[in-house]
Amino acid sequence: MKTLRQIGSLAFVVGLFTTIFAGIPWHVITADDPAVPLWLQIAIFSLLGGILLVLATVAVEQRGAKRSAPTPGAAESDTSIRLLNSDEVPGRKTSEILGLVQGHTVYAIWLGKDLSALIRLVLGGELTEYTEMMGQARSTATNRMIAEAAELGANAIINIRYMTTSVVGSAAELLVYGTAVKLG
């Protein structure tokens, strides 16, 4: 799927640049003769076909990811690792500091949900589409951090912090990090 998506992206970019940088000047020069040459037709179909191929592969990948996705909370069932945003665990001593652990993800929502959120932005109210997106991102990033700590043999992660960054459009990166420790 990734290869198909890359081919679609390449077809889109080649079609777009050919249409803009060769097709538009051609049309301006030959405005008297409106017949569209074959090379420009191919560029336009590459542009449109590339978009369609990328959209189709992303849709298939998301459908597969939803089927194989664990139920919420299933990956969080590792209760042997305590999570705290303080620098120590009350009543417990830190016997060993294992180091920084982190998890991150970049999430975006489907264009239909993005449009719904834009309408809600005008009308007012909670943007539930983004709330759900950030909740899923937070859960995914936290689970990745927990897995990294488990590999180190930690039984707690202290001083946990979350950071978000806008990537492009409605896509957001969420990074969570903390210090993996062994409690005595």
C-alpha cells in the first residue's frame, strides 16, 4: 500500500507541475486553438489519478488498521508500570533511574470530520472531532512510552509531560516523555 501511495503522490506532483508550468503557458500562447494536446491531457489525468490513488490507499489502510486495532484500554492493561507527573512516588524510594522514555504520534482526522469541525467552529461549541483525535493520539503516545519503559524493566515513569505541535492543517503531533525508574 505504501508503494501505491508513493506512486499516486508522484503522479499527482508530476501532473500538477506539468499542468501548471507547461499547460498554463501553452494555453496562454495558443488561446486561439483550444484543442488540448495529449501531453496535457495525460498530465491532468495523472494529477487526478494520483489524488484518487492516494485517497484509495489511505482508505484501505485505515480500514485495515481499524480492524486490527486493539480495543481502547487493552494496551493500557499493563498496570505494573505506575505513571506520575511528579518527580517522586509518595511512600516509595527510587532505587534506579533508567532514563528518558518517550512516545509520540502524529494524528489527523478525516476530511469529513474536519469540515464538520469547521462548521462547529463558526457556530460555537466543543470541537468533538478534535477532542476525540487528541484523546486517541494521547492514548497511542502514552502506550508507546509505557512499552519503551517496560523494555527497560521499569515499574514506574515519573515526571511525565505531554507536548503537542501542529504539523499541517488539522494534523497534530503529540509527544509524551518521562523518566523510567525502578522503585525500591
